[in-house]
Amino acid sequence: MQATTADKLESAERIVSAYGVVLARLKHVNTALPMSLLPYSKAEIKQAIQTLLWEFDDIDAAVRNSLIQAYVYLEQFIPESKVEIVAHGQAAIQSADPEHPDWRYADEANRIIAQIKADMEDAMQDMRIYLDSGKNTSDLPHAN
């Protein structure tokens, strides 16, 4: 049975709402967050955000911008093994202690962080292309 537009919107709203709860619970902005925190897969959340942006023509600019930022922020959720590498690498770098045992993670942590940033830029570009296909982009935020 085919899902109706109303069903798709209801599902998208449920998914984005659950993701919003996760974002609201984050106390610290971190570059690398474990994917296990996500209530749905990244692909499902991305699709839900795209659905809401596309279907609601009269969406408030602040809400639209929040959805776009949430879409881009999703790229910071990575596998737990990579989160651990980043945490160890950052601990060594922040310690400034040349004898810190986690220096062996520093280069890989920097590569992971660089990849997250590149993925966030790609996600912002996805949003630009997606919204340029017929939606107003005058208030579109820029990725950091």
C-alpha cells in the first residue's frame, strides 16, 4: 500500500521531532558524536528533513533555517569507533603534554574532524541544491 502525502508528512514530523529531542539534550557542542544517539538512521532523518522543507511552502524562515542546520549538523554523528579516536586525539592535543599516551591518535583524529567538516559542507551544498530546485534560499544559513 502506498503511503499518502499526509502519512509521509506525519512520519517526517515524527522523525524530525525525535531527532530534535536528541539535539536539545546535547549539553556540549562536539565535533564528533556517536551515531547510536540518533533515534533513526541518518538517511531517514535526512529524508524527513527534506520532506518537511519541500512540502511546507509557507514554512517560517526561522524553522526552515533550523531544519537546514539540523540537516548539516547530522554529519557530526559518526560511528562510535571514530568518536573514540577523536576523543583520544583531542585529549592529547589539548594536554600539550609530549608524553601523553594518546598522541598516536592525533593524526587520525584530525583526519576524522576534517572529514566531518567536509561532509558538513557537502550537506550544506545538498540543501542549497535542494532548495534551489524551486524554493526560496534568501535566508539560507552558511555552514561553519
